[in-house]
Amino acid sequence: MVTEKMFNFAENKRESTKPDSSIMKYADYISKIEIDSLWSGTKHIVWTLDRKVNILSGVNGVGKSTILNKVIAPLQKYRLSGVEEAMPETPGLKLDLVPADSNTVRFDVIRSFDRPLVNAEIASKLDFKLATELDLQLFTLQRRYLDYQVNLGNRIIAALQSGKADAAQEAQRLSMVKTRFQDMVDRLFAETGKKILRTENEIRFTQIGETLTPYQLSSGEKQMLVILLTVLVEDQQPYVLFMDEPEVSLHVDWQQQLIELIYELNPNVQIILTTHSPAVIMNGWMDCVTEVSEVTV
């Protein structure tokens, strides 16, 4: 039986229910989100979540992004602090985590913007000419992709050196997810003739004999690459993927495939996303859709 524990970020929490802050215990997923006093104290949010897919829907301006940001902001602040201990309490926010003794959660955030970089000074210090915020996300993901490959390579070497009868099969199994990612991107970008250069350590593409960086892709291609690369580098660990209207730059065919593609790379992820696109919720995800009015009391 799956047990849940209320991870309460609100004040005045009973001492007996506080997690041990000296021990990092990651959650598999979030089972409920509660937010007090939203929209100048007029509303309260109670959203019971599915283990896999959760889609918050509604027209623009109804508050989808506001709800998501209320959850994401303290998580990002905690991550930036670099403190290796349980997440601190945040007034007005309560998360129920599974399993019961969890006190923190792995997560990633993907947004749908491709705005010009606000901080030109930061951009000028980087090795590549980065024009937009999507470019900056790709730059960061390139670093994570290199780390992922190092860790993957070490596991493959360990498997081959284990002396086990199935060592070769285990090494092949370990490399399958990266190969699946590369095949997936090649298939999605096939219409424009782009393919990932598989001999490169960083993500590079070839197109009609020319080598391209990710920063030379279209906005839709960058957005899809950001999503898939983010999922890949989490290395199939249980974690929460927050996405705020990820469909904005994506072709309708890609919108329809999005959730399936994510789960093909990592079956352990929990997706929490906002959208107003019917295409995203096609292919069997209608039961995972919640309207903002349904979680507002």
C-alpha cells in the first residue's frame, strides 16, 4: 500500500510531523497541492494529483500559471540556495509527498518563452552567441548532458568489467535510453533534414553537409529539444516535471506526441503542466485534465 506524508510549508506545523532536515529523502511524486490565500486571499487551491500526468486547463488569464508559479517559486529558491537538507517551510503552501518519509523532491521547470535575453552582460560572458532565454536553457542543458554522458559511460564500463555472463547485454541496455533520445530527435526533425551528430560530446546537428548548433534551430525545435533533453539528463530517476504551456512554439503534431515522448524517455517522471491546447490532451489524456475551477474553493 502506498503511503503519503503531508509536506507542509505552512507556519505552525506540529513538531511531531516535521521531516528530519539532516537526511535527504527524495519523493517519487507529489500527491496533492494546497495553496492558501491565493488572489489576495480570496481563494484556496486543493489539487489532488495523479502519479503520472496532471494537466491544468483553462482559457488565458484564468490563473493556471499563477497556481503553478506558487508551487515552483519556493522550490527554485531552495535549489538556488545549494543547501543539502530538507526543503524549508513556506507559508501558504502544502505538498503531500509519496513515500511518507520524503522531505524533498527532484524537479525541473520548462516554460514556453523564447524572449530576448534580459541580462545581456551574462550572455556576453558565455562562449556562444546566445540571443534568447531558450538559448540559455540549451546552454545549461549542454553542461548537464555532458555530466549525464560521463555518468552513463562509467556505468557501462562497470557493467562490462563486472565479469557477469550478461555484461554485454547490460551495457547495451544502459546505452539504450541515449540512443532512443537521438533516434527520437532525428525522427522529429526529419522533415528539415536535421540529424544529431552522434560522434560529438555536445549536441550538434548536421543538415545537408552543414554542422549546426542547437542555437541555430527554430523556436519550435529548440523548445522540443529543451523538453526531451531535460527528461533525458534526469537519467530515469523519479522526479516532477513542471511545464507551463509547453505547446506554444510546437507544431500540432508534436503537441499530440509530447506526453508519450516524455514517458518513452523516463517512465518514472510525474508531469504537472498547464495548457489551453486540445492537441496536448489528445491520445488518451483527457481523464488527466483538471479545470482551474475544479481545484478552487
